Amino acid sequence: MIWHRHGDFAPLMLVMGAPQKYRLISTLGDVAEALIGIWPSDDGEEYVVAVRICLEAIHGKLSPNEARSALIRAAEEAGIPVITVVH
């Protein structure tokens, strides 16, 4: 269970409210911290799915990219802009 390893998926940036406006997400640990620690609401359907998928990815049952995709869907649901970089 290596969930703070970089390179598991392409990094993305969440544009959150103050005090930390921009939040870089580059590991499963970052996904978990964003969803549990700074998410503005915990009642959206995509949010709940993202938390479950992130947990399953941390335990190796799903891929980190599935957690990344779920995070993006939850951000869209919550109205959080996402900045991605295409290589």
C-alpha cells in the first residue's frame, strides 16, 4: 500500500477557496487529503463514490487513475475547477 508515491497518475490542480487556493494533487495520499480534509461538502453522490474509489485504490483494488477520474467527477459536481496538464 504505497499511496504517497508520485508518478501513479498525471498531477492535477484543484482551485479551492481560501486559504489554500490551489491544491496540487499528485498522489493517492493527496486525493485522500483533499476529499477528507478540505472538500467543501460531503453529501454529493460523486463525492461519496470518489472517497470509496480512493480507499480501494489505496488498498490496491483499483488503479490510481480510477481515483484520479473519480476526484475529477467529484470536483465537477462540487463546482471546483480542475487544472490538468497534457504532456
